[in-house]
Amino acid sequence: MKIEILGTGCAKCKSLEKNVRQAVSDLGMKAEIVKVEDMNEIIEHGVMVTPALFIDGKSVSVGKLLTVEDVKKLLAVRK
């Protein structure tokens, strides 16, 4: 599983990355977690508002700071 966190480094983006890492750890999952901060790459994903979360190339959240529990729910359906 590949998880991408798209954001330029703002507080919400950093918090989302922390929450994703915690959720993956709590669930005992193996995942490649990638932080995408390059604005051109973010735009290539079609994202205009950050933070954004992609799982296996699919957008699952844009413009929201998800909690650890929110992320766990998204990951659970993809196990």
C-alpha cells in the first residue's frame, strides 16, 4: 500500500502526516508513506487545496485535517 500526503509543509499538512503514521502503526499495517511537498507534483495530482491524502493513487481526502481515527477508517476498508 502506498500512502501519499500532499502538502506544502503547513501545520495541517504536518499534522496529517503524523496522524497517518500513527494510524498505520496502530493498525500494524505495512505501508509506504510518502510526503509530497513539491507544488508542481501536487498540482499534477489535481489537488488545489491541501492537505490531501491519496491511497494507492486514489484521492481519499482533500482540504481536511483527518484525525487518527478518520485515517484508520479509510485504511481499514483497504486492508
